[in-house]
Amino acid sequence: MGIELRSRMNRLVGTWRSQGRVVGGGEHEGEEWRGFDIYEWFPGEQHMVHRVDVDIFGGRKEALEFFTPRAGSSNSFDQTSFDAAGTIERGVGSFDAEGRYHNDAEGARAVVTFHDGNSMSAHWELR
């Protein structure tokens, strides 16, 4: 893994309180959601682990996701998520020139903007 990718991924490390409101979500329009996202390096620091625990769409969603740097790429990684309901979802994560994290998964995509060491915001679109 390249130094630049590791540096950018390091911005995710930590426990993040997350919250938002569903817009353009049909039956869930206006619903608020909240929870926690925890990012940490897997032992050996070749993979990152993302733990999700949120209350959304009227229930709890728990997932464990692995980020694995893509061979030959200096700014992207494969994402594989396993949730408590037994669903497996795959996607690609990357960073753009401004340092924003792009999450392009099967069921949704997002752009995460870092504001400082303590906050970030995300714009999600469900597919």
C-alpha cells in the first residue's frame, strides 16, 4: 500500500458519531437516523476494518466491512461489507484530489468530506 493511500485512510481511523435525515427516500422521507462508525487498522495494517452500528429505517443495522487496497492503484480500495442480516455487499472506495472519500457500493454511493480532525459530512444516494 502506498504512503499516500495510507495517509488518506488514516483520516478515517477513530470512532465517529453519525446522524442524518433521509431525503428523497419515499416511505422513509424525513426519518432521522443515528449511530456510530468505527474505523481501525486490522493487525498488520494492510486492511482497514469498518464497524457500523446505526438505527435507520426503523431498525438497527450492524455491519462489519473490510477495506483492502487495490493492487496497482494509489488511491482506491475494495470494500466488502457483511451485515447482521447475512447480506454481503461489495464496493470500491477512493479518494479524489481534494481528499474526499468516495464510497461506491452496490446499494448506495456517498461522498465524504473532512472538515477538520473532528468532523466530516457525507452525502449519500441510495440506488
